[in-house]
Amino acid sequence: MGHNNNPKNAFKCKLSVSTPSHSPTDDSLTLVISGEEVTAAPIVSSYNDRIRPLLNAVDRLRHLKIMQEGIQLPTIVVVGDQSSGKSSVLESLAGISLPRGQGICTRVPLIMRLQNHHNPQPEFFLEYDGKVVPTDEQNIAAAIIKATNEIAGQGKGISNHPLTLVVKKKGVPDLTMVDLPGITRVPVQGQPEDIYEQISKIITEFITPEESIILNVLSASVDFSTCESIRMSQCVDKSGQRTLAVVTKADRSPEGLMEKVTSDDVIIGLGYICVRNRIGDESYEDAREQEALLFHSHPLLSKISKSMVGVPVLAHKLVQVQASLIVKCLPDIVRKINEKLASNLEELKKLPRNLGSIAEAMSAFMHVLGAAKESLRKVMLRGEFDEYPDVSEMHCTARLAEMLNQYSNEMQSKSDEKKSNFLIDEIRVLEEAKSIGLPKFLPRAAFLTLLQKKVKGISFTPFEFVEKTWVYIEGIVVAVLMQHCENYPQLQSSTRRAAQNLVSLKKQQSVDWVKDIVEMEKLTDYTCNPEYVTLWNKLMSHQDAFMSILNDRGKSTGLSIDVLGVIDVGHLRDQVVAAQEAFDLKMRMTAYWKIVLRRMVDCMALHLLFSVQNLVNKEMEGEIIREIVGEDGKGLERMLEESPSVAEKRKRLTSSMELLKESKEVVSKIMDQISTVATGI
């Protein structure tokens, strides 16, 4: 059934307005319709005065920007598709006019703080960017537009930086709500192409926290299940327990509305409330009167439960939900504040104290140096890695042992004998080392010639090991020192330079030591290790078998020798005499070379351990002190200047703790009233 938008013309009735006498402060309206009184409920709840302290506490926390500390506040978030009537609902609750026009009217999150004001003279002001801008009722919309342009810029772009509107007015409900930009999919001229994505991001940011109540504004003329605002709210509130739906424009689309708000097609845990938008220049009092008349007399809308219709019911419901939410959230807010305070205090304790004198700087410096020295002893000398349990690179003794084993394997692999051309080198060297003298004597020059050739063949390996090892040690030393100096960035460059200089010196010492070792091994053949004679005798036990193969051409040419394995000796049958002498030389060299390799690895291990121990226990401390203090002794003065990063962190933590302490005080004062308020609700 069609009807006129104005219920006065739609229904013929006798209408009069009077003020009930039972309560001098009650703002309700009484309608007399065909002899029957209908009371329009007051928009101000009877327990607003008890709710106000709770809301003041939350508003104070919001003003302190406690949400920047990661602590969410109980919030009513207003969302809706563009042109859903969102602004009209907020206007009806606040009794003011908000910006209107084509496209998005709300371009920034608008925090509306409504406060029932007993003074008949209302107060209005905006808060943003640290400013408080007073305004009046006639200029609220213009003031909001001006502030929005300052925040989001001229044009039609949006911003996630909030703007707060404080409304202190007699008769409004005590509420704090956040009005978000209306959802639009198609950008109009002047809007960015990704306007939908920008709006979605802002809405999701506000409605995701469990502390948020979603006030979803829907037009009666649309299919609720297809509304974008419903889809968004269901993404973060699948059970619907945080969602309250407001259906606007009920007077324009009454058909089927009752079925929509009573069906289970869309899960709305906090229920539906239907309202009539203010029309044209109607006063808010007239609008309430006409709304009450509409839901009482309309043949379709009157069938909807009175607990589900009208702006006063909406206001009452929001105040109830808000109070319950605050009461529920406050203990958790207290817990999070305490946790954040404890965390910040711990961080603050870790920061270096401000140094006021050279003596304090020296004390702090020696403490840092001592702590670093102990850490290096742990990881480099004692094999303790409790400071770096999950960083295998810092398990220094284990890594050095691995590197030493790899060095040993490389020395061995580069010394492995080629099984082809067995004894050819030895025969050639013996030929060149001959001299006038008694036969059957092995010339020592031949042995030394072969020894020097073998030493030269592996001489690059120890140098490579030294380079690799000291590069690793430098990385460990610098990492430990930088960690202990992190609170004194002004020391880091000098400390790093001192460590690098010292490691460079130690590496050069190792290189010089390796040169000496290599030259010593070339110089002469000596060992007192009895294993040499034992192994030589064992190897020489194969000489008879060797000579038998050479003398008997019918035998197989393969010979198995300890250490050397199976060797083909057939090519030596034409050099029997020389081969016999070369075999002895070869076995002597094989036995001695095993001693040489072991000596070079063992000595390298001892040298490395000795060098590292001297570096950590004796040399590092002195080198760092010389580098930092300097010849004139004024180097420590740099420690008196706190680095910008530490100063900024100290300032941030101190500011955060002051904010949290003030917030804790705000919450503590209101916690005493929770039981009373909860009982009243």
C-alpha cells in the first residue's frame, strides 16, 4: 500500500502533544490518537548519569591516545553503504546537522562524543591535530567540512586520521560513536580509483577488534543479505554477537520490513531497530513525534514490536550495549596497561643511564668491556653458548673444531699418492743425487729433495686455513662487541676499528708463524716419534714380495702395501736394482710424511688456541682502551653525548609510561563504580 512520506497526511487522527506530569525531567512526548495516548520514549535514558562516568573514563583514555599503545577501547563503530541513511541516524541521536551532499560526506573517521548537558546552553567543539575548535549548532556542518579538508585535503579523498566532535546538549544520550566513511564501489569524479579499497581498509581496522560494537545502518529498501556493510561485518563477527542493525527509511519501504527484521536470513546478534529519518526542515521534536505515530498507526509497521522501533529505543539500546561493553572490557584494559607498563619499564632499564661525568663514563665503559670480554670467553674459550642458543654461527669452539677437521682432511687429500708411475720420482731423484762413495747408502739429499717437494705441494693449505679462521674470528669478536655496545653507538665505530686492527695483527702473526713452520719442515728431516720406525719397518716388510714380482715375470704385477693400497709395479721390471733402492726411500718418506702432516695439524691447533686465548684475555682489552680513550685521554667524553637513537627511545618509553600511568589512574577510579553500574543496568 502506497503512502505519503508525512504521516500527518497519511492517517486521519486527532493529535495533541502534552508533557506528562509524573516526571519534571522526562523528555517524553505524549500523543493522543483517536482518544488513545501514545508516549514517545525519551531519548535520554534514565540511568545516563550513572553511565556518564564510565564513558568519561573511556573518552579520557581515547583522548590520551592509549590505542597507540596497542590497547583497544570499547567502541561503537557506525558503518553503512553510501546513502543508507547513516548521517540521518547520527543526526537524530545527536540533534544536530551533519555535512550532506553528493558522494562521500564522511571522509575521515568522525568520533562523536555525545554528552547529556543539564545546562540549557549547548556546547560544541572539534578536536583534531592537537587543536580544539569551538563551534555552534548552526555551523557544525561547515566546521566539520573545514576540519576534514585540513586532515584529508581538499577534494573527495579520505584519511584514517580521526576527527572528534564533542556535543554537550540537553536531551542527547551519553554515547561515543565512530562514524566511518560510507561504502562505495564506484569512484566519482575527484575520488581515487581505489576508493573502495581505502574505505574497506579503514572500516576493517575499526570493526576487527573484539572490543568494537558494529552499528550497521541499512536502508529498508534493500536486500540486507546483499549489503556490503553486512558482508564486511560478518567477515570479522561471524556469530553476529557484536553487531546491531539499524533500519532506516522505514516509512518509505514498509512492505515486508517486519519479515526482514524477524527472519534469520542475516545473523544480527544484537537485533534490529527500525527508525524513521527526519524529513526536510522538521524539528527533531517533530520528527520523534511523527516516528512514534508512524510505528503506532501504520497498518504494516505497527505490527513490529515496540522494542524494535524508534530512535529513543535505539538510543537506549546503544547506551545499554555501550555500558555493558565498557564494564566487560575494563578489567582487560587494566591487565593490558599493567603488561605494557612492565614491558616498557623493562626496556627502559636496559637503556644506558645518562652519563654526567668522565668518571661515570669510565665506569660504564669498563662495565661494557668486562661484559664483552666474559661473553667472548664463553663462546671462544669455554664453548658455552647460553647467550646465543639458536645462533649456531656463534658456537665458536664447535665451528673452529669443524674448520680444523676440514683443514686436516684437505692436507691429507692433497698429499695422497698417485698409484700410477710408482717409484718413478724416487728413481729420478736418486739418479740425480748419486755421488762418489760406497754403494747401497741412501743419499740424504734425495730424501730432502722429495720432502721439500711434498711440503711445497701442501704449503698453500695452511695459509688458506689461517685466512679463513681469522675472518671467522673477526666476525665473532665484532658481533659480541657490537651487541654490548649497542646502547653506546658513539663507541661502536672505535670498538669495531680496535677489534679489526687487533685481529688483523693476530692474523699476520699466524701467517708469519705458518711461514716458519713450512720452512722448518723443508729444512730438515727429524722426529723422535717412535711411530716413524714402527711404520717404516711395517712397510719394508713388503719389500721381498715387491722384489719377487719384479724378478718373476710370470707373477701378477699388483702389490698390496699398508697405507698405500694395491699398486701396479710391472713397469719397474726393467729397473730392478734402482727400484729396490727407491722402494726403501719411498717407504721412509711415507712413514715420515705421516708424522709431518700430523705435526702441522697439531701445531696449527695449538697455535690457534694460544692466539685466541691471548686475544681474549690479554690483548683485546688494551687495544680497545687505546683506541677509545686516545692518547690525550679525552675519548671517553663522547660517551657523555647520548646517541640520538637512544635519546629518542628513552623519550618514547618515558612518554608511553606517563600515558599508561595516567590511563591506569583513570581506569582505577572508575573500577570502583563498576559493580554499582552493572547492578543498575
